[in-house]
Amino acid sequence: MKRVLLNADAAELSLAKKDMSKTKFAALVGCNKPLLSAYLAGKVAIRPCRRYKMQQILGLTFDELFV
């Protein structure tokens, strides 16, 4: 099974456009900031339920947000 990782550039660009901090984004997604940092660094694969929440919050498609 292929690991799904966050496209950090797309996520950070979307956060900047929405003027949202990483701390607030982590809270909305339901994780803590260190885990969000691990997602952004590509160290941890993201669970499907969190992927869906991220897509909804950032307004991006699966292909735009994940690699």
C-alpha cells in the first residue's frame, strides 16, 4: 500500500491565503502541532479521516493536497 503524504507547499500556501496559523489548523483537523509538523515534513502518513478534514478546511482536492 502506498503511503499518502501531505503536499507541504500546497498546504502552506492555502493556509497563508486563508490567514490561518498552523496551530489553528491543527486544532481544526484534530491533531496537535507536533503531529502537524510531522505531516508537513513527510515523516508521517495521514489517516483517511484527517485527510478528509484537511481537504474540507483548505478547500483543496485530494490531488492538490496529497502526493
